[in-house]
Amino acid sequence: MIPVPSQVRIWLAVGRTDMRRGMQGLALQVQETLGRDPHAGDIYVFRGRSGNLIKIIWHDGLGMSLYAKRLEKGRFLWPSPADGTVSISPAQLAYMLDGIDWRNPRHTFRPELAG
């Protein structure tokens, strides 16, 4: 789990993002598309077209970090592009990273076999 301080705001970049982008490309997208400063300490979450991969960038005051998570089965639930930029809480981010609907916490997939 990412250690998220309580005062940090978490922003979902709604819509689709090119998941080939790295840290600098995503930071540039934060500046150009969202109109925010990627070095201000907020967390930005991006989702690709297939919906099973998210990338997170965060500047913690010392440097920029890039996190990625891919679900083996299922998709990350995402707001529609009409919603604009959406802010969520650290608890909702934790639900999202576990593959649980952050709007209505339930597991979207539970493995039946261990192997």
C-alpha cells in the first residue's frame, strides 16, 4: 500500500490515458489537461483504455514517484469523462487498488483457486 498522508488530495484523471507514458509524460498531462501543478504534493491517478491498468504519480517533496497496478481479472471502476476531474479520499484509493468499487465497496473479483 502507498503511504498516503491524510492532507494529500487524490485526483482521478477521468477519460483514457496512454499507458505508454512515463513519469514525465503523465506530469505533463497533469499540467496541460488538468491545469494543475504535478509537483504540489497531490496524487494523480490515470487509467488506460482496457481499464485493468492504473498509474499513479506523486511528488512527496523529495522527488516524483510512479506507481503502476494491473488487475489480472476485472477492471478498475472509473467515472465518466463528463464528470471532469474527480477527487477521492485515501480510503477510496485503497479500495480502488484492491479492485473494490470505491463508490460502493464490494469485491469485483475473488479467486476461487489458489493456483
